[in-house]
Amino acid sequence: MKSLCIASAKGGVGKTTVSLNLAYAMATRGTRVLLADLDPQGAVAHSLGRRELEPGLAGFLAQELPLEELLLKTRLDGLSLLPMGDLAVEDTPALASMLSDGAPLGRLLREAADVADLLLIDTPCGFGGITRGALSVSDHVLLPVQAEPLSLRTLDQTLEAIAGLRGQGLAVELLGVVITMLQQRDPDSLAVAEELWSRMPPELVLDTTIPRDKAFLRASGAGVPLGLLGRRPPPVHVVFDRLAQELEARLGLDRKEEDDAPIPLLA
């Protein structure tokens, strides 16, 4: 099983949107995915229009409940969700302290290996205790960078934080940077993307970009990933299929079909 952490020093860059839609896209492509929400605010559950009434990750850690009993099943056999669960605000500091060295998450990885090919971890912004713990058990980290100047200014801080963690002996590798909320007709937004493309090694900036689109608001309001927004989902949903395909190769999850020849159109 592979583990991928979605992280950023800055909030509001689209971590949860990327996590949820990427998990759905990869599951539709045949990868068994477990999406775990480590954000104390319960971002994944909120994105799906649910209240945090389940024990979730909080129950898994505090009560040592079996993982399989806590997973939320979806309409896709290959996609399961582990929400943060019922966590009181006053308990958040203790959770952050408990997770900071990653040790309690070791059991999550061991049990997740029975149900998933990929553990996808959504984290709170910043590189405090919870995110550090997630990074300490992850094989890779994906950095969403919003196509706006402030997000770009925090990227160096983010990269330094990851380098610092690796310097402390953590094995997590930077899988890449994905540009989010790109507005190609806005010169300021496009300038941020162009600076990223010029500043960073080409292999670290993913080819797939996530545009700013009203469909994201509609999907959030409906509590579904873009691919389930209707029988004919909005065109923007295909960017996550492209992102999934790009990441599968980097993660070593791409599968070659035995018979992948062209399919004739005519009967």
C-alpha cells in the first residue's frame, strides 16, 4: 500500500477539494482508496454535507476501535472514507500532541493495508503536530498551490518545512506541486502559474492544473465530488481523472492491462 499526504502551509488552497475528488477519480480507475481526514474541523465530512457523529479517526485512536467498523462505505466498492469523527474543540490540542510523532498512525497504516492500495490523507493547514504526524508515516506528499500571489509566497516556507522533516530522518518524498484555482484569463493568476513553472524543476510541477470553476461550489453545496454532481457531470471533473493518471505513474500504481489494444468502433 502507498500513502499520500495532501499538505500546505496555507489554508484555503483546495486541499480537501483535491483530496476528495482525487480519491473518487482514482477509485473509478480501479485503485482501492481510503481517504482519511486528519483535519480537526472535519473538512471531508463537511464537504459531503455530513455532521461528525461517527467515532471516525478520533474513535480509532482514542478507543482503539477496529478500522473496518469505522469506515464509511461509498457507492464505489474501491472507495472508503475515514472521517475525523466526533472531536470536541477542547480535545484538539491533545490530539495534535498525540499525533505529532506519527506513532499512533502506525496502526492506521497497518489496518488500511487490508482494505486499500492507497491511503490518501487530508491534513489541516500548517506543519504542526497533526500534519507532522501524517507526514512521518506517509510515503509521499502532494502540495496544492493556489494560483494567487500569497499562496506562492508561502511555497518556500512549505518546501523548507518538508526539507526540515527529511533532515530529521523522515522518509516522506515530495510527489509534486499541483496548481489550484487557476484562472487562465486573469493575468495575475496566470503570472503565479508561470512563475511556478519557471522557478521549480519541471518534474516537480504537475502538468495537470485545477481551474477555478463554479461547479466546485455546486458540488460542495450538494455534498458530492464533481463526478457525482449529475448524470452528466460538469466538464471540469475530467481534470481529476488526468491528475489521477499522472499520480498513478509517480506512485507506481498504474496498471498495464494485458489486452490494451484499440477497440473497433464498428461492430
